[in-house]
Amino acid sequence: MLNPQASRRPASWWRDESVALLQANDWYGLYTTAMGWRIDGGAYTPEAWLMDVCSALLHRQPKTAAHCCDMALPLWVQRPGDRSLLHFVRGLVVADHVGDPRRAVEDLERATHGPEWLRSEAHEELQRVSVAAARSRVRKPRVQPAPAYDQDYSELITNPDSRPPVPDHLPADGGRPELWSLAMQYVRKH
């Protein structure tokens, strides 16, 4: 059974909506659009989750931005290249917005094994954040480690009849999302 809330709009429609809302600095509109996109099948790729992260950052809720990645990683985004993108984003959010570079190192290390187009940038950020982590005075973790994908947990908490539809065409695993550059304008703090 198809999720009754799914509209089956193309990803390009969701991207256009997201761009307009980002340009308007409308965090709530972007939040609801990202949610709609996930319900419509975007939950399986990083791009809709990136818009969730941007929405939380617009709303000045950096822990929520990290939590957006934490929702995607154990349940929805399975492919290793796509997961590395989310680890990269999570690492930057945790280091620069949450202010806990020690907890960001593991995410950025995972991103260095991601798609070729991301590796050098991930290595640069890992080096920068590792230096900050060595100087960090934060002792109590501000976020938990990123969760691993858990197929059993996913099946336990998501009813097969209510899961978002898998899009007919998924982008290449680890492919650069069309909204990546725009999202990085919000994710990058330095």
C-alpha cells in the first residue's frame, strides 16, 4: 500500500520549493517541505535530510540539526556513499555549530572514506577539526555518537504499509546532491 500522504512529486519540485524557502530564510516552511519530501520518497537519500539540517540551523537549533542526521542514519539512508555525506554534514554541525569538535572527529573520519568528490574536503575538515578537538575544553559530550544503520530496528518501528515509497530512480550512491553547495552555505560556519 502506498503511503496516503505521498504526493509522488518529482525531486526537482521539492528542490525548487526548498531553494525558495532557504532564500526567504523560512525555517518552518523548509522544515515542513523537507518532511513532505521525505514522506514522498526523499527519506532514502541525503538531500531531503540536508534541508532538514538547514531548517534547524536557520532556526538556530544546532543540536536539532545533528539530530536530523541521527534520524536518517539508523533508519533510512542505507547506501554507504550517501551515509558518508551525512557523516560529513553531521561532523561540521557538531564541530562548528554545537561546539564539540571532539565528538565531530569520528563523523569526519567516516566521511574520508566516502565518494571521491568529497574525500579531499573531508580530509581537510578532519585536520581542522582534529586541531580544534585537541584544544577543546569540552569534556562532557554535547551529542551522542552517530547511530549505525539498523535494519531490524527500522523494520520494528516502521510499518511497511506506511513507509515512504522508494523513488523509481535513486541518484547514484554518494553522488553530489544538487542542493549540496547551497546547503553548505548554511552548514559551514567558518
